[in-house]
Amino acid sequence: MNKVSINENPDPWSKETENTLKIVSLNCAGLKAHFQDIKADARLLKGDIIHLVETSVKEDEDEDGFLLDGYNQRFIKNGNGKGIATYYDHEKFRPVEEVKTDKFQIAKFKHKVLDIINVYRSQSGNSLELLEHVKDQIEVGRITIITGDFNICFME
């Protein structure tokens, strides 16, 4: 039984290791509607950085209603069906840049060895304009991970 036990044989995500970064990216389809689910998800909360997109947090909405224990947070609030929230371990990451337009939002975070860029693009957002903004965020020679929701239908 011990050979198949989840407690004795955790999957790589569940293992606590020193030289591993755990990155989460999720379209939460409305943070207010799903915050309690996110807060209760033990697997999700193993992430060192959690990128949420399509948060639908309004400009005047208080961020204190969306606190996660053990994480700092950054929001790009842009109203219904848009926006980004990032929860991060402040000892591993620091926010460095944000881009906010009506059609897309970008948040960049630095780690000692890599950068992480979180993107949300509305369906009507201009892909080429977004690409130019993302390219501006990338430092040549530095590892960059890009996460998010680009609202691109690969079938079309």
C-alpha cells in the first residue's frame, strides 16, 4: 500500500523542493465569484506565484477582500471580463512593470534568474499591439516565461 500512497509518493507539484519554482496561471472567470474556491484549493496554493486573469475586479473595488495568506498581491483592475491579479511570494518575486489598456493587461515580475509576464487580451484586442508591448518587456539573454489568456482561437 505504501508504494502507491499519495502521502508516501507525492507528485512533483506536491513535493517541497528548494530549487523549484511553482507557477500557476488560471483564467478565474471572475475573482469575486470564485475567490473562496481559489482560497480553498490546496494544490493551487502551492504555487510560488499565481497569475489570475479575467478577474472582473472593478476600479473602485477594494483589494482587501481578496487576500491570500502568505502572498503579496498586485491587481490590474479593468472591470467586467478583464483584469489581472497576481499573488506572489515576496521573497522570490518582485513586480516590475504593468501595462493597462482597455483591450489588454500585462504584468511583469522578476525572480533572481527569470522574468514572468502575465497577459490578458480581450477578444477584440489587437494582437500585434499586444505583441509589441510584450516584446518591450523581454530582456534579451534573460529567461522569460509568458502566461495568460490571449483569447486566440487556433481553429480560426
